Amino acid sequence: MTEQHPLNASEITLRAMTVEDLPACHTLSQQVVWPHRLEDWQLALHCGTGFVVETAGQVVGSAICWPWGSDYSTLGLVIVSPDCQGRGIGKKLMTTLIDTLDGSTVRLHATPEGRPLYEKLGFVATGGICQQQSRELPDIAPPQLTVDEQLRALNGDDISTLIELDALSSGMQRGVLYDALANPTSPLRMEKGLLLSRDNQPAGFAMLREFGRGYAIGPVIADSAEDAKILISQLLSECPGEFVRLDVEADSGLGEWLESLGVPCVDRPVTMYKDGEPLRAPDGWRNFALTSQALG
């Protein structure tokens, strides 16, 4: 096999990603067998800032970052066309994102192929996530609520509450994300969302969204694993026979439970941080299932 040489500056163009680039970016994700739909790319760029690399007039690399307030950020959708891998494009995209997020604690989820580069750039492994999914979800019973518990559908009036609970769980300020997902007039809105309350006080929320090959459940933010299970099991009970995916924190206590329901772990990306550590949330509030591996 002929060794690929790094591309020099005259051979590539790095520029800001635009909406017009999304079909080409979607093609990149298909080339590396990622499940993202064009609509998933639209949500990602709507909430963040992206870059592409072109060579010979073709988009051969992509990356997006999301500055969720001044303290915490995420980055992802770092893809290089298989024909151009090993030629410095991934490193150039990553250094551009890192410069964009200067001063922020940055989180990403690494594949085995990407982890060596991220470690060279100063990212440190802090844990992992479990990609739990079922290609054809079995029938799952809805949860049994106590007399003081209520589940209801999310609506546009809940957006400020969602933003507040999300910030408690992660330190991130993600108003643009929740306005896109929970606003009933948004073209990127969720399929369904639930708010769990106990004694008329919020105990957590969860969203069911179209994503990839079917549906994703996330974010799931709650003040305990048991409350997260109530929210998740209700949404799962409404999706028999569907392709459903959750990206849950590896130490959340949900993995074995989901496995018992017929939603096994199929992948374990590594969680990595640069320039800081995860927020230790007060009073048990936690992001149990991510919106996506990229968005956090």
C-alpha cells in the first residue's frame, strides 16, 4: 500500500460550513457508515459552528463545535473521507475547532480510530458512554406511577424549565438546542417529550426524536436513575417494533437495565475532556442519556 503524504496548504481549502454544504457532509457520514440523516446534520449546524475542508472542489472533511455558554463546549461530526484519511485533514479540523473554543472546557466522544489524535491534542479520557439500541424494539410495559407522580407531554411553555434543568445537570447553556427541539413551530422539533413531576415539582424530562435509522431517546435529564427509568420506559413502551437508540453514560446504572429490556449495548465510545473536567451536578441532577454523542 502506498503511504499517503500530508496535503499541503495549496491543496486544501478550510472554510466555514454552510447550509449548502450539508448534503456533502451527509455523504461523508454515509461513507464512514454513520447513521446520521440530513435532518440530523441540519440540527447540528443550526446549534453550532462548523468547518469543512475541500480539495479539488470536493468536500473531504467536516467538523462542528457547540459552545454551550462560556464554560462548556462539545465537538463532533469530525469526519474525513476514507480516500483522504491519514493526510493531516483531521488534525487541521480539530485544531481549528479548539482555537474556536479557546477558554472553554471541551467534551467529545472518541472512536478507537480518533482517540490517538485527540490525546495528542490534549484531551484526557474521563469515562465513556454505552450506545444502547434495538433494531426492532420488543413490547415494553409502561411504568407504574405512584399517587404523587405525574407524567405529561412537554410543550413550548416548558422550554425555560428544560434549559434550567439541563444547566443544573451539565453546566451547559443550551437554549438554542431546546428551542429547536421543544418549540412546536420548529422544523427540527422532537417527536415527543415527557416531563415527570413529583408533588408538583419537576423530577426530570426526556425526549423521543427521529434520528439515524429510527428513533433516539435523549436527552434524558433527571434527579435519580429511577426517575430516568420512568421516563425512558414510558417512551420505549410507545415504540414497539421500532429502531430505538440511547447513548447513556457508562456509569449511569442504566446499561444492564436497558439490556434486560432488549436494548443492548453495541458500542462504547470514550468520553474525553480538554482544559477541565465534567461538572459535578448538585442534588443528583444528571444527564442520563445524551441528545447525541456530538451534541452531548
